[in-house]
Amino acid sequence: MSDSEIGAGEHISLCETLDRVLNKGVVIHGDLTISVANVDLIYLGLRLLLASIETAHETGILRFGARGQAQTHVEMQR
């Protein structure tokens, strides 16, 4: 059985779950709108990337600038 396959009756620990998340990376994207009487009062957009530094560097999400500071792909396009 490979690391990515888990049977229905098997349990994995929190440490194993965190290890898999950091190795593969997880993206969470969501929107929240608070409205009263069909009038939008607050809009919250969320984009969250959770990955290890090594995974982010290997996939090209995170690169290091000239001064050794981490830069995301979006910051580099500016």
C-alpha cells in the first residue's frame, strides 16, 4: 500500500496528517459575505496556502530574492 492510500478502517495520527499536508500542500479558498436586508455589508475573500518551505520552493510557489528574502510568485510579477 502506498503512502497516499488509506483503508476505510485505518486511522492516521495528527503527525502523519500534518506531514502529508506539508509534503503535498493545501489550498483553501473561500468567500464570506455578511448582509442585512439583502444589502452586502462585509465581504471577506480568503486564499490560504499551507505547505512546507521545501515544497513551496520545489513547486516554484516560493522563490528567494537577491537579499535572501522569500518572495511569492505574485510579488515577483509586480
